[in-house]
Amino acid sequence: MMKRLFCFLSLFLAAACGKGQEPAGKVEDSIVFSSAESYSMAAKGESVTITFSSSGNWTSSVSADWISLTPASGGAGRCEAILRASANTSSEGRQATLTISTGSASGAVSVSQDGSIPDIFEADVHDRKAPSGGESFSVAVNTNMELSIEAPSWVSATRSAEGYDFVVSSNETSGSRTGTVTISTPVSSKKASFVIKQKSVYSLYILAIGNSFSWDAMEYLYQILRDLGYKDIFLGNLYIGGCTLQTHAGNLNNYSSAYEYRTNNSGSWSSKKDFAANAALRERDWDFVSMQQASGSSGMPDTYEPYLSTIIEKVKAYCPDARLMWHMTWAYQGNSTHSEFSKYGKDQMTMYNAIVNCVKTKVLAHDEVSFVIPCGTAVQNMRTSFYGDNLTRDGYHMSYDVGRLLTGLMWARQITGKSIADVSYKPSSYTYTDKLISAIKEAVESAYSTPYAVTQSSYPGTGGGGGNTPEEIMRSYGYDPTNYSAVTLQIAHNAYWNSTEKSTVISAATGSTASNLNQFAATQMFIKSEIPNGSLIVLKSGFQYRPEGWVSLTSKNNSSSRPGNTTTQLVEVNDTWWASWNYRAFNLAKLGNPGLDAAGQAELDSCFFIFVPKGK
């Protein structure tokens, strides 16, 4: 009986457990997160650590391949895994879900990611030519990245809200320099570069589109600029004798190889024939380009346009950074025989005023013209001095000694803006008194200050009157005639010396049949003891002479060493005048070397004088 009761109770209890009761010790499936269940990931890509607890072995799945979990599965307990989102290269945002499952339980993590913002790098850079004295400028940079910069030592850069501010230092070296500035992003390959070219403060490149008047003005310019401290000098002169604006404009339009191109970068001039102005303009980086009208048309307003506009347009196209300047030429000498002097009633001041008027109304109407070189005013100023109206060698071209030095100094003063007070250069073939140099420099400075009106010289005198006596000329230069004795001259008519050929006079009497004999008269030959230092050589206005020279009676000069003609009214003899010569003789002529009849030859007898100090 007891045995049957025990069995019945056992079956009853078994039936009760089978009606939904879990077996003792069984754990419910679960995923419980202890970290966030949603993440916003950076567009560039990002990793985060997630932590969770799993009741059993777990696995993971993702709804998009741009997220991943490491490890992707694991066992029961507390778990850590790395949730990664790759970079979003699209500008659109995106979402994905990470699911972790164990048994019948699961947990989800939502992931969002913004669209990527593209790297922005825009730099407004351009190659540039910096002024020799330095400059400041800015470069705009639009970017969302960090920047770095590389620049030469003479360029400083400061970061600004808009980009970079740059300062280029003055170039105090003896030559030009070039440097590259690079703006870049360290985290990418994006960069922008530009080149800075800068000439030295001692560099000066000048080109003239001119004629013989620019030849005169530029002849001594190199040496004057060297005296002013310039070291890197290049001068160019596009030469056609008597060339007008109309001809220059036509040559530029047609690319005509019509010029003699004269250049100087070492102190001496060389030339190339059949050269085009277009080629010269683009040949180098010119600082200044000069333009001018032919002398006879310089005061004629109707001769300027449309030719000047054409020249300016062409020059700016070839040389956009060059400064354009106008060479204001001079009025003819009062007794000039130039055929175009009649346009001005053969009156010097009428011509001068007409030139000034054309500069004001025709040249300065062009904003592209930076400034005017007032050589015409400097010449007119000098004519009010004791030197008088004796600045030309033929009535219109500048004399080799005073005229060319005067106009060269005017170019240097106007172009550089520097004082010429300490310029010591003087052509070695000629002699100059201190008073004469002072008068020349004053004439230039007055023209620089007052370019369109004549300023009376503070060195007046009686010289330059045309019919003046040698004694008057001597006194006007500050010499007392009573302290000198005149040398007796032996003047041969229809004769001249030529030191490039021989040391004997050339005349009909010596067998010459030269067609130009009637233009000259010749003095005797002199040795040093006959014209000692301190002697005075005096010339009347309207005449010229060539002081020929020989080292020995068997030597010959070449064309470059042969002394030039001079119209200077008074020269004091010194060691510079004698130089290496041991013998000297003089060819006398009227300005311009016209042929002379007997009466004209007789005038040469009383135009030239030599005085030696008494007691020598």
C-alpha cells in the first residue's frame, strides 16, 4: 500500500512540471548595451568602442557594408567590440544598423554619417614683377584646410583672414633675382605657386624709339648713370635719322626691320642694322621706353595723331610693365639753316613755345605717358647763361661736348629722380671749367623743377652773341684777357687735317682732289710747348672746330679715337685736353660744314683764337 502511494505522488508532481514550468537553472536570452545605442560618425571615417552583455554566444550583422564590427562574434558575458565607419566620399548623409543576436534575443545600434565636405583650396596667384625698391601685396586664399608656405628669404608672408599678406624687400644686390612662393596644404597634395622677379635697385633698362636727337641725349647716359650708382645698365636706341611719329607707327604696324639698333651695356655703344622695333621691345624687360617726334615736326600739333596713339598701344602690348616717357626735344639754334626752321618763322622761342604746347596738349593727353624729359627746356635754360646759343654742332644737333652732356644729365635726372650734384663724369675728349659744369647742372635742375618754362641762368655773360670778340668771350667765362697773349695762327683755306689718314694737311696744294675741301680751313700743327696747360682756346658763335691729335707723326687714329668737333666757345688746356697726344692741329668750319666761297673762307680767319698765359 505504501509503495503504491509513493508512485502516485511521483507521477502527480511530474505532470505538474510538464504544464509550463521551466526547468530549474535555465537563463533567459538577452543582449544588454552599456554604451550608446546610436552613433553619428565623422564623414572622414571613425571608430568607436561599444560594450554590451550577452547571455550566450552572439553574432553580428550590418545593414550596409560601410560599417563593420570587430570582432564580429563572441561568447557570453561582458563584451567589447570596435564599430568602424569608413569615409563617406559622397556629399549625401547615410544611415545603417548594426544588429547583435544571441539565441532568440537581439539588440540594435543605429549609425548615421554626414556627407563629406570636399577639400576647398583656391588661391588667386599670378607671377609678378616686383619693383626694385620692394612692395607689399596680398594673395586671397579660400580653403577649409591648414596651410603652409615656402618663400625666398627676401619675401615675408603673414597669414590673414583672406589669405596671405606679402612684403618683398628692396633688392640691394647688384643684379636681378627670381624666387618662387608656394602655398600648400600639408594633409593633401593641393598647392599653388607663383614666381616673383625683381630687378636690383642698381638696375636700369631704357629703350628709346627715336632718331639722332635721342642719340645725342643718350650718348653719355651710361657713364652718368654709373656715377649715380647704377650697376646693371642696358640702353637701347632705335635710330632712324629724322624719324617722325608717323614713320615709327608704320614700322611698328608692319614689323619693319628699318632701324639701326644701338645698344650699350658696358660703357660703349654697338649697333645692329636692319632691326625691327617690335623685336627690340620684346627683347628684354624694359623699365622705361622713350618716344619723341622728329625735331622739325615737334611743334606741329597736327603731326601727332593717330600715330602717337598707335605707338603707345604697341609699346604697352609688348612691354606692359614699362613706364612710357616723352623726350621733349629742343628748338634750333638761332642761326640754324635747317630747312624746317621756317615752319616757326626761323625764331627760336616760337619753336620752343610750339614744342611745349604740343607736349601739353598732345602728349600729356595720354595717361599712359608717365612723365616728360624736358631736354628742350634744359637747352633753353642753358642758352640764357654765359655760354649762349652755342649748344649745337650744326644748328640743331647737340654739340659733342656741352650739348650732349647737358641732355644726358637731363635724362638721368628725370628718369631716376636722383640729384646730379655729385655726378663727376665728363667726356675725356673735352675740357670743362667748373663754372661751365655748374651752369649745365643748374640748367638741368631748373628744367626738372619747371619743365615748361625758361628759367634764367644765374651764370649770365656776354658770350654767345655771334659777333662777340674773343676778349668778351674770355671775360664771360671769368678770365682776364690782359693775362694772356694771342698765338699767331697760320690758317690755310680749303684745307683740313685727318688724323685717321696721315699727319700732313690735306689740300689741293698737297695733291688732294677731295670734294669737301671748301668746307674747311686748317691751322698749323702744334706741340705741347706751344699750347701749354692753362692756355685758352676761344671760338666765336656760329663756328666749330675739330682738334685733331697724333701721338707720333707716323701714327694714325681710327674713327673712334679721332677727336670730335666742338662748338664750345672757350676751353682751358690741361692734361686731359692733351691726353696722350704730342701733336695737335685744328680744322675750322661753319656750323653744319657748308661749302664756303672766298668770303666764307675769310670768315674762318677770325673765328678761332689761342691764348697762352703770359710768362709761358
